[in-house]
Amino acid sequence: MNFAEHLPALQIVVPLVSAPLAVLLRDRLAAFVLVLAATWTAFAISILLWLQVGESGLISYAIGSWPPPWGIEYRVDALSSLMLMLVAGIASVVLPYSRASIEREIRQDKHYLFYALFALCLSGLLGITITGDAFNLFVFLEISSLSSYALIALGKDRRSLVAAFQYLIMGTIGATFIVIGIGLLYIKTGTLNLADLSIRLQAMTSHRPVLAALAFLTVGISLKLALFPLHQWLPNAYAYAPSAVSAFLAATATKVSVYALLRFYFSVFGETAIFQRLPMEDLMLVLALAGMFVASTVAIFQDNLKRLFAYSSVAQISYVVLGISFDSVTGLTATIVHLVNHAVTKGGLFLLLGAVIAGMGGVTLARVHGVGRVMPVTSFGIVLCGLSLIGVPGTAGFVSKWYLILAALEKGQWWLVFLIVLSSLLAVAYVWRFVEVAYFHAPRADLAGVREAPLALALPAWILVAATIWFGVDTSVTVGSAATAAAQLLGVSR
Amino acid sequence: MKNDMVLRVIGKLLIPFILLFALYVQFHGDYGPGGGFQAGAIVAAAMVFYAMIYGLSTARRVLPDALVESMIAAGVLLYLAVGFAGLHFGGNFLDYFVLDADPVAGQHRGIFWIELGVAITVCGVLVKIFYLFAQRGQDQE
């Protein structure tokens, strides 16, 4: 058996196997070691796949040796290999953090189940990214969603149950819409293979069932990626989930949904069908702008830091969608770069907030007064990530906004440049809310003795903070891969 | 309902047949309607029936919680093991063709174990859900 040949299957199967094994072991340490090994292996496999794709361009793997389009195909190209690396990489950082973090948040006899759920969620997200089959994509979407509902419900705060239930309802509606869309496509074409679908759909892009399928898929996936105004589930889900879960989902779940949207829009329906015959460009532009301004404004008025940055996530996702609406290589490059940059920034930010919760016992603004004095290193990290959310030069956020502005200029839309900068000022406002209470207030008397977060929490968080700075300085990996992926996405339809 | 003679006798009569029917659905899945999911659900239904007549605590002695939880994991593992068997015999993941010298027999062999894995997991999950709900009522009383 040649491992290099089977990497696409092993990418999913390794974390998937670790989930039932963790349940069978029924021991939290053993389960942690096992899932950690599987996650790191998955990360290593994703790097190998990324290198292979760099050489050969496209990897296709036939599950069960049934050749595509009959069987399920796993397909790795520039975009999916980048996303695989992102998801597996974030998981590899968050999982070591989670061990120290859930110690405080989840009952010990449930820890092994937490690790099993984490492994399931990871394999679901990786599966969405790697599969080349529409129905398989739906199944993996359900695997990741169901496990994330349960992960959110594990939160210490009882409101996490309501948040998880709300997400369950919204997520299920989204998933139903997606499966209806896929069903319509299957009725029209008789195939589920994404590459095969795109060929067969070319002749019938204006047929009504196909348009209906497009509508269902757009709304379903938009629910999953929390596109404004379908974002209602997100703030509570992120705010009340265990810290490690908030960080993992904020950094990966919505990003993978954006990936699914890109796949359907550019690889299946094709850019001409979506952007030239339908007013999708204007629609996405308006929703993105509304999201940028409304969500950022709402973020300013939050009094819980986790909710504040959850609303910021909605705003940041809007930048990603803005990039799609330009329908140009530069625009898509901005989208994909921002996917990576925002994932790293928000992942780091939520990990640091988890460290603050561990120290101060919560992250309401009233409680974290003076956190800059008692936990200077952690607060400094939060400020650095905040700068990246604003888009200050030298951070990852700047690179994404730079490409967004370039794409806007390419289209000659000066007013958009102005709006992008204006919305960044709103980001300044919500980040300032943290800076103000952290540095210009004295800590509460009972919290003055709080110490800096333990290394087990600080180290993983700082790896992501360092990545935020690194991707702001050296853009060869992020922008390089994103530009290749964007060209590939648009090349399919041209 | 332990004290109801009619239910107890009918239950004792019916449960073996329900289980037998589950096995029929399981093995007939290869040639007609049926398969692991349905069979697992029928076995779970038999278990629910048993628990309703003889009480939750008796049912939990027959099928303890730890065993139910292990069933959920074991079924998935069996499924994945078939996948790895495909790799081991030189095919792709979940490749049934290589499981026997004759590719068609290989397909039969592969789906047999896959369906068994599905049945075990489905049965485990349904019984677990039933236990959780039934137990919730008892806690409140």
C-alpha cells in the first residue's frame, strides 16, 4: 500500500477513526493523546497534499475505486488544498489549548466525548473541503454541523443550550435548503459529481429548476456562513460555547461554508451564469456592505467581549463576500486571502479571550477592567489581533483590505474604497472599547491578584497571533496560493 | 406495565420475532429493500418495547449504558475497518472489489460488513436516545 497515493482518503479517515476510538477508550487522557495524534497527522497530510497540488495541479481520488462521475470523487485543487491546510492547522493549535481550557469548563467525565466530537467536527469540515461530490458535501456538512451543535451546548453557561438550539434550527433550515438545491440539480442532470455537474449545466443555466437550485443553495449556504442578515445564530453560539470551541468554529466553520459557496458558484454554475445573467453582483454587494456597517456598529455596543468579536466576525465575513461580488481575479484573491487571515486572527483572538476567562472568570466589559495591568501579555495579544481586524499595516488584516481596495479600484469604484476605509473606522471603535477598559481602568478589587494565563493556554494563542503578524509581512504563502486558486476558479468557466 | 399479564406474554412472544425480522431485513438488504439502517432501527424498537413492559432498569441490565455507547463507536469502526481492508488489499479506500478473488463476490462481502456496522451504530444511537429521554422523565418524578 502506497501512502502517497491514498493521502486524500487518509486526510478524512485519520481524524474520523480517532472519534469512535476515543469513545471506546472512555479515558480523557488517552482520548486526548489519540485525537491530538490524528489531528497533527491530518495537518501533516494537508501540507503534503498542498505540496503535491503545487506540482501536479489537481489530485483526483476515486473512493471505492468507482471512477467518477459514478463514484464519489475526492478532488484536491489549489483552493481546497489551502483550505485543508487552514482547517487542519487551526485544529492542531486549538486542540492542545482545549485540554487546559475544558478542564475549567466541562465536567471531567465528559472530556473523552468532547475530544470525539472535536475529531468528528474536524473530519466533517475537512470532508466538505475535499469532496468532489455534491451529496457527499451535504453529508460532511451535517457531520460537522451536528457535532458543532453538541460542542456549543457543552458550554458552562446554561444559555449555551439555547444558543446551540437556535443554531440547530437555523443550521437545519440551511442544510435542508442545500439538500433541496442539490436534489434539483440531480433531477435536472442525473449526476452528483461537481465537475460533471458543471459540464452538464452549461446548456441549461437559465432553466427554472436550475435557477431554483441556485437560489436554494445560495440561501442555505449563506445561512451557514452567517451572511448578513442570516447571521442571527452566530453571536450567541460563539459567545456561550466553551472557549476552545468558539475559537475553532470562529476560525473554520464559516470559512468552510464560504468555500462551499465558491465551489458552487464558480466551479459548478460558472461565473457567467451567476454574475452576467443574474444580478448576483449587486445583491452580494449590497448585503456585504450592509453586513460590514450594521454588524460593526452592533459590535460597538456589546458589553460581552465574546459577543463583540462574534459580531465583528459577521462584519469580517461581509468583506469576504464583498470580494466575491467583484467577480474578478483580484476580488477572489482578496476573498481567499481574507478567509485565511481572518481565520488566523479570530482564532487567536478567541483563544486569548479564553485565557482571559480562565483568569478573570468572564469577559463582560465590566469584569475585565484593568486586564491590561494584571494580564499584560494576553491583553497585548488581543490588541495585536484587534489591529489586524482594523487592517493596520504590518498585520494580516491589512493585506486582505489592500487586495479588496485594489479590486474596487480595478472596477473604478472609488466610493467603495471610501466605504471600506470607513467601515474599518467602526472596527477601530469596537477594538477601542477593549483598549479603554483594559488599560485605562483599575482592575476590580477582587480581581487585582489575577495572574497571567498559564503557558498551556498562552502558547497556542500566541502561535496564531504570531501567524497574524507573519501573514501581514510575508504574503508569499497566503497571497500566492490565493491568487492561484482564484485564477483556477475563474479559469474553469472561461 | 410489569404487572399486566397480557402485555408480558405478548411481549415475550413478539420480541423474538421482531429480532428475527430485523435479521431478515439485515440480510435481505443485499437483494431487496432493507439493510443495516432499517435492521438497526427494528432491533432498537424491540429494545424499546422490552423497556416499556419490564421497566427501564431491567432494560438497562440487559443492554447496559456502557455497551450501548460502545456499540455506537464499534459500528463506525467496523465500517472504517472495511475501508482500511480495501487499502490493505491494494485497492482504494472502501474498495470492495479487492476483498475477494472474484470482484462481484468482493462487493457482496464488502457491503455485508458495512451494513453490519451501520446496523450496530443505528441500534446503539436509537437505544441511547431512548434511554436519555426515558431517564429524564424518571429524574423529574
